[in-house]
Amino acid sequence: MKKGQKIQMFVASLDTGLTHDPCYEGYFLCFNEQKYYEAHDVLEHLWLEEKGPPHQFFKGLIQLAGAFVHLQKQYRRPEHSTDGRRLRPAWRLFKLAQTNLEPFLPTFLDLDVRTVLELCSKNMLAIEGTDFKTNPWSPVAAPMLGLSIEGRSNVG
């Protein structure tokens, strides 16, 4: 089965009572299950179709997920010849995500962008603080993202 077909099946399986596009909400479901690559793929499907400001916003979220793909792979195989060198690419993706998300402060599409930017900064500083030698990510302390409900953010 091709990637596009898998995404369509996943999106079709989501609750029909969604507030936003199923690809957008699917991003958060995948992200919170630590399926960062899948989160990237699901939102990329929407990003490729989108024009205007949401295009840049989705790009930033895709880059955020990509950064966590790097951290997760490095965590799993720190001594691997490729995966062991993923902290710098993760840092760069966090920086790109910040750049793309900043114009959407403080909130956009029910996401508390400020908190997401703080998540980027926190991880960048943690990586820099150990001179790109220690991974700040672990599966037990992985961040969770969510859309705000009645003004309350669900990002942690």
C-alpha cells in the first residue's frame, strides 16, 4: 500500500465530529503517540494542498515533528553511524520550525503557538548546553501537543 493510501485510510478512521481538517488533527494524534514520522506525513498531505498563511504554519509543524524524528532515532541508537549524529539536524529543524511558527503567535488554528515555540527553544538550549552531545528526548518525558479548548492550551 502506498503512503498516500495509508494516510487516506488513517484520516478516514478519525472521528467525523472533528473541528479541523482530519489531517491537522491526525498530526496531533500521531505526535502524541510518539509517531513523529507519521505525524509529519499526515500533515504533509494537507500542507501540499494548502496555499496562503496556513502553508507556512503547517510547514513549521512538519519541521517540529521532523526534529523529534531525529531525536527519537538518536535516542534509540546513539552509537549508530548515522542515527548517532542526529542532534545537529534536530536542532536545525527546531530553528526552522520556530521561524515558520513565530508569525502565528499567540495562537493559530486553536494551537498555542507560544508554547510550541517554547518547546523548540527548550530542546535547542538542551542540545546546545551539552555541545550537541546529549539528547534531551526520552519516551517517558516526550512532549504532548493538543488544540486549545475554550482558551485552555493542551500542550505539555
